[in-house]
Amino acid sequence: MTGSCARELIASSGLPRPEAGLLLQRAARVSRTWLIAHDDEPLPEDAVRRFQDWAARRRAGEPVAYLLGEREFMSHAFTVTPAVLIPRPETELLVETALAHLAGRHAPRVLDLGTGSGAIAVSIALARPDAHVTATDSSAEALAVAAGNARRLGARVDFRQGSWYDALRDTPALPFDVIVSNPPYIASGDVHLSQGDLRFEPPQALTDRADGLQALRAIASGARPHLAPGGALWMEHGWDQAEDVRDMLRTGGFQEVASRRDLAGIERISGGEHPG
């Protein structure tokens, strides 16, 4: 049994055309090229039903990444579920900065705090197969997603459950060359938490339920005992938090404290080095 054609389904979906096209492509399990070339041909009824369900959920605000079950990050496809934050392009700056710091270091040690989907840790491990990468999260559900991504993509990562540095209590006390984190940094009263994709993402990955700086403070204040001399800490933060984070790092005794801007010109990450 066949149903509507792609052209009709996309036009009547109530979604932006590129978004509708992507959902229909995945629902029908065909390539974008095929969909364009055959947009006037009836599609199988099961594909039509799947697309119409996804389109309705998307119109209600559900993120495309959760509908499709994946999101691309650093040119890798990561499985995502509502248990983890959806990886975003601006976070790639954190990975690129960590990799630049590791250049020239043999078998470096890397720590990713609050790994979520594992996008940061797995991307670093894939780019540096010689690295010893440890990733932590307080959520068992998130760690299951992250571990699945590591297995599927062939990355070697040691996953640990716990809150920030507490997750390392049962591990050898060897220092890290880089610590990275994209922690919850949205203030509890921020209106964005009730808008867009954020409505569907795990609250504990978005907000500290306070001023948005608590997790950043905890990571910055606890980092130095876990860093090798010359090791670096880099954290992602909100658009207006860079100055506060730089102050935290200086107070914590870090040197070479700096912030870096993403492609939109926003100070997206801040970091510094252990003086040694």
C-alpha cells in the first residue's frame, strides 16, 4: 500500500522545508538525492505514518536530534536521547582548543567532566588515539549513551559515574594534561529554559538551579590537584559569563587565563594553565 508523495508531505507538514526534507528522508530511509529526484512518487504508507508522527512532534517543539536519535559533532554521528544534552556546533571549539594544547604531548591524559553524550571525550579520543581519556557524569543514563557512542565509533574512553571530581575517587591519582567541561551554566530563572529545544533537554545538564556559575566554580576550584604542571582547564560557559569565569580561574591560581570566541563572535570558552 502506498501513500502521499514527498512533495505533498513536505508542503503540508507545517515545517521549514529543509527540516521537513530531512525528517522525510530518514522516515523513508532514502537519500536526499533520491527524495529530490522522486518527489512526485507515492511513498510507502509506513514511511508516511512515521513522517507524519515526527512532523507533529516537531511542530510541538521536540528537537529534531531526539526524533532522529542522533546529531553530528566533529564530523561524527552521535546517538542522542532525552537523557543527554544535544551536542552543538559551538562546543567544537572546546574540543579544538583541547587538541591544540595536547599537540606534541605523548600519550596525554584527558578528563571530560559532565560528558553527557560523550561527544567531547569521544571526539578527543578519536583525534588522539594515544590519549588516555576519562569521562565522568552523575547520570547513569547519560553514561550509557556515552559508552554506546564510544563503542560504536571505536573510541577508547574510561567512563566514571559521579559528581565532578568525586567520580575519580576510585581511580589512580595520575594528573591530567587537559581538563575540559561543558557544565550546566544557565541561571535558574533564565527565560530560555522554557523556549525551543531546551524545553526537552535534561534540566540537570542545562542549569545549576542557581546563578549559572556554581558548576563552573566547582570545576575551577577543584581542578589544580588533578592537573599536571602546564596542564590546562577549559570550560564552556554562557555568552555573558566569560569575565566571571576568568576571575574564577585567576583566583584559583591559573596562569595564561584567556577566553576564546566561537564563530558567532561570542566568548564561548575560558581557560588557563596550571603554573607547575
